[in-house]
Amino acid sequence: MLVKIKHDKKVKLLQKPPLRSSGKIGSDIRALRRSRNWTLSDLAKTLGRSVGWLSQVERNVSELGLDDIRNIARLFSLPVTFFFTDAADSNEAAYIVRSGTRRIMTDTPKGLAESLLSPDLGGAFEIVHSVFAPGAACPEPFVRPTEEAGYVLEGSLVLFINAARFELNPGDSFRFSGEKISWINEGAVNAVLIWVIAPPVY
């Protein structure tokens, strides 16, 4: 992608660095698999691959081809770009996520746009930046084998926990674990939340 910049009354063209692997694809796939209680055999069979191949991928011994990444992204309802980053190589990548290099997890049919604030999915929990568009609603209530908490930064969100209705506004926070959950943004502006999920499910 070419980017134009103006300098000393001259226009220069700079080549934007290409996307590169996040370097943590294997550990991310392992976390995604475990969050669904799938065995290596379960996922390997779904992908049409051997258990040995998948084991090497999860241990970052083997590299994934783009077709495999596409299949895995589709299986877990993630964009392919989730497994890539445009961040520069740096020793801080294991600890720091800069605002312009978050990995995107978009769910447009629900009007929900999410990005990963954690460096990867390999820890005990993940931190997600969630933006709920006006009118966005959860398609159906869900129960996850997780403990989750959140904090409202902007807008408002109605959260249903076991059918009980709670309207959340800026500064409000919540926590639940194992309950049936649903949500809707009844407001006229985006609802922006920080969401913490343990263990990671994306």
C-alpha cells in the first residue's frame, strides 16, 4: 500500500510495511482449541490434517500456509488478519500492544467490533476492546465456560444475566461466570467497553 506524505513542498511515496505473522499463531490456535474443549484430534480432523502436524503448529515448530490460516480463521469466525500484525519487530511485542497494532476481531452481523488488547491468547485471560453499534443485539443468549468482567467507557449497554436486565452506563462495571448472557445497545451512540475473559475464547 502506498502512502502519500508532504515534506518541504514535495510529495513523497512511502511503502507501508507488509503485514507479517504475529509469531504466536501456534499458541493462539491452542488457546482457541482449548477454549472449546476440543482435543488435538478433534481440530486436526476438522481441518483434514494429522494430529502430528497440528501438534507441531501449536508448538510453533511448523509454519502454517495461508490456506490453512484461512480455514482456521473461518472455523473460529475470525478475520485472517487476526493472525497477522503490522507492528515492527520489537522485544516489547510479548508485553505491549500499541494502539495502532491491535489485532481485529470483527463481528459485523451483530454490529459488534472487537480488537484484542492482550499481546496474545496464551495467558490465563484476554482483554478485549468492544464497540457495540446503536441497535446491535446478541442474536441469542449464550453460556460460556468462562469468568468474564467488563467496564463501560462510553455509551450504554443493556446486559441480561439469567434474564435479569441491567442497564450499564459509563463508569459501570460487571462480572459473571457461567450464567446465561445476552445484550443489546438501545442507545443512539456506540457503547464502548473493556471486556476481560478467562480463559480466552477468541
